[in-house]
Amino acid sequence: MVRSEATSAELLTRCLECAELVNRRTLERRLFVCPQCGYHFRLTADQRLRLLLDRGSFEERDADLGSRDVLDFPDEPPYGQRLAEVAARTGHREAVLTGTGRVDGVLVAIGVFNFPFMGGSMGSAVGEKLTRVIEHALGERLPLVIVSASGGARMQEGIYSLMQMAKLAAALGRLRAAGLPYVSVLTDPTTGGVAASVALLGDVNLAEPRALIGFAGPRVIAQTIDEQLPADFQRSEFLMKHGMLDAVVARPELRRTLARLLRMLNARAAVRPADDGRGARRRPGARAARRRRDGA
Amino acid sequence: MAVTYLDFELPLAALDTRIETLRRARERGAAESRELRRLESERRKLERTLYETLSAWQRVELARHVDRPQTLDYVARLCADFFELHGDRAFGDDAAIVGGIGTYRREPVMVVGHQRGHSTQERLLRNFGMASPEGYRKALRLFHTAERLGIPILTFIDTQGAYTGVGAEQRGQAEAIAHTLRGMALLRVPIVSVVIGEGGSGGALALGLGDRLLMQEYSCYSVISPEGCSSILYRDRAPENVARAAEALRLTARDLYRFGVIDEVVNEPVGGAHRNPRRAGEALERSIAHHLAELKEQSLASLLARRYEKYRGIGRYLE
């Protein structure tokens, strides 16, 4: 969502919060955080993965899995065409990237929503990709990280979209029963069906500063309510104050924070066998293999 | 009982008025019954064509009908005894979701459902069935009680959606729904869920992760309301656009059955459950009994595995 000004040979970007013009290279160096006001620009999933994972460690899964216009939805342009266009523009087939990677050496299963892909909206394909990566975490006994950036369920797939919430909550239930940790990272914006399924179910919920997080979008709330909204309403700091988050973490600290947490959360989970058949079975030799891989 | 007619039912209303007048006249011995029989037969024909060719939007209107039976109406028909349980033990008691323990066919059952309210006063008290976080947390509390005591669970879905107010956001509406969903997925007792009216988005789904998911014939279930969808698609809520949106969303019981999302469409009396609540209740009762009996036959491991696979399998994509 970084909009460049046409002036100065595309080198200046206007901050969406303080309207300051910032040098594009400075902005990149500062991980797209405005040096003037600290506004966190939205990142694409690719940028997010570069930010969080060790260089070259991301191994994408199910990259070819994508949506289809299952309801023959009367959108304009037609949904199928929109999917093709946004895929061409973003270089991805869906609004989430999933796979494995390392955060400061710790191997994780990871899913990252891509907001530029139809607002990170969740239809069948997003639900399926995330479920598969959760099941992969179960099978390999990996900690799970999901970075949310989504307006919610994808209207164009109707009831199928809604049911992805059930599917994901069930998969996360298995992960939980198997004793594996899940760190959820909420970024701007995380609302609707994604907030009400995956994003707020972390063992640890982290959010970037000032991210919009909530069940109903701000427009819906404005329609329902005629009272004055609190100043930081539905922002990370508001959720923090009301007990929904464990920490609000500025972007430059995010990777380090994640690594610290994962080391502690995962120390026992990685070696503990599942106890009741609801989770994954431990693979023989997994512990030794993991020690070799992690160099621990 | 006075019947509330929807716009598209007005031709029926006109006939009903004439039939009623004739009946009264006959009671006074002042009219012949041939005209009455003719009108009654005309009414049956009209009724059949009217309800066989309902548009998606008309079905939504029926699903939201003010006279339609609600959770507590069905509880009264299904349960010989019922004790309502209240509160989430943390913040408060949300009247938009009701729940309690009852006896059904001489066995205990935990019933939880949305309750929109019938009278204006009751509707206000129950926030029109739009639940707040404490409603979902109460639901989950009752689910866990049922699980601990080995009591099967029955849920009734009937809401336009979860409440979208400031307080609901403050107290974590999204977290409450997510938590309830995950909790339901893991419950070690059988769950039968029925959409008895409007199934509005996440607020409906939060009570709907059953081993069996049923819908009454004139109920609907959708990711977004037709009005909300129309606002996005057509940038207004003009009646013709709302009707088009309702069509586009494929939200009728028949659609969802065809998609394999629900397990059964439960028949209703012609014109909707409110036309004959007793018969609607009997049909519902038969379906619930059938599904509960089947679920009780299953081992716990199989129950949980099948529940997981049921939702795991929903989705259409390319790869």
C-alpha cells in the first residue's frame, strides 16, 4: 500500500499518517516505518517474509493452489477475471503464502496473508492453504506462525468462505491438543472472519503498532453507532489495553521478539509426543534430527 | 393468531380476508359453503405456486419473519423439562443467546441458541438476537459443562450476525467467536446444530460447528447479509439490488445442501414454520432424534475424526 508520488523520479513517498514526504530508500532501510511519525506502512507477504525469516530459508508450499469462481458470482469485473488480474499483478495465486522457514534459526511453519491480493480476503483456497500448513506443523511438530492482514471472509465465495473459519478453528484445535505453540502476528488491518478465526487464537498474540484489528470493519461500526468512538478504537493499543494482545511490537523488533518467544515456547513442544491421538504422532528420531538442524 | 403477511404474500392475505368473512357468515348461517370451498381451493393453489417459486430474497424474508418460532419455542416443544442457565462467569449474561439443560426423550441435553425475541420489548432486551462476546462465552461455558458430564449438545442458529457495537469490540467479539469455534471443534460429545431462521455470518457460525448441521426449509445461511453484499456490489441497498445480492450469495437451504455443507433440509409447513409451529416442531424433532441417535452410536474417536473431516473437506479450489 505504499503510494509513491510521481515527483522526484519516484523517489519520494508520502506517509499516509503524517503526510510527510519520505525518501523511498530511507523508508526501505527503515523497514517501511515512517521516520517522522512511526507509521507502519503495510507490507506485502513477500516483504513480510523477508523481514521475518532467515535469508533463503523460506520453502513455499502449495504455491499453485488458487481460488475459482465456484458460485459464478456476478461481480464486476467477474470474480474469475479479477483473480487472474490480481494474480498477474501480485505474482501469487492466492491471498496467503504458506510454507516453512527459519526465524533466527528456529524452524517454523508459517502463513502470511498478502493484503494486496483482494484485501487478503479468505476464501476456500486461503482456508485450504492455511489448514495444510497447520497440518504440516502437526505432522512435523513445528511451531506455527501466522501473520494476518485481511479484511475478512471473501464474499465472492459465499458460504464456502464462511466455513473456512470453522475449518481453521478445528485445525488450530488439533494443534493445541497436540501441545504445539502458535504465535499469531496481527498487522494492519486484521478484521472480520480472519480476526474471528485464526488471528486471535494464538498462544501468544503480537501486533504491530496502530494496526486496525476488530470484528466489524470501521464503516459497519459507524453505521451501527452514533456515539463518539474512542480515539484508539480498534487499534493495537486499544486491544492491548483490553487484554486481547500479549504485546505491541514495533516492526524493527518483530523478528527478534518472535525468535525469543519461539525458542522458549518450542523448547519442549518439539520433543513431546502427542498423548491422545488427536494430534500428530512423534516421528522416531525427530528429536535428534531437529537438534542437528537447529544446531542446538 | 393474527398472521403477519410479507409483501409478496399480499394476494394470499386478500384471499384469507375473504375466506374469513365467509366463515363468519356461515357460522351465522348466512352464507353458502360452495363459495367458501371455491375460495379455499383457490387459496391452496395460490399457496403452492407462491411458495414453490420463492426467490432467494423472499426466503430470507421468511427466515426473518417476526412470527417465526425461535429457540425457546422449540425448547418448549422438545424438552419435557428445561432449566435455563445464565452468564459467562466473567462479565455478564447476554440475553441474545439462551442456553440450558433439558430433558429430551428422557435423556439430558444441553441446548444453546440465539433468541431474537418476539415482542418489541423482548427484541430490545435480546438485542434482536445479535450476541455480544459474553453470549458466546456463555455458550462455550455450557458446552464445556455438557462435555464434562457427557451430555449431547443441541444448538439453534438464528441471528443476523454478532453485535457490532463499541462494547462488543472492547470485550473481544472476534476472540470470543474464534474461541467458541475452536472449543466446539474439540468437544467430546455429539453436537447437532440447526439453522432455524437467519444464519448471519460469523455470529451464526460460532454456534454451528456441529457433527450434523441441519437447516429448516425456509432458513438461510450466508457469509454476509444480502444488504451488506448489495452495498459492496452495487454501492446501495435498493430493494432490487438486495434481492440480486441474495440470489448471488446462494444462501438457501437447498443451495447449501447441494454444496454438501449441510446434512439435511428439514421440512416446514407450506409458507413457513410460523404458519403451523406445532407441525414445524414435530418435523424438527424427528430430524434431531434421528441424527442424535446416529451420533450416539459412534465411538468418541470416530465422532471427533468425522467432525474434523466434515469441516476440513469444505472448500472448492484449483491446484
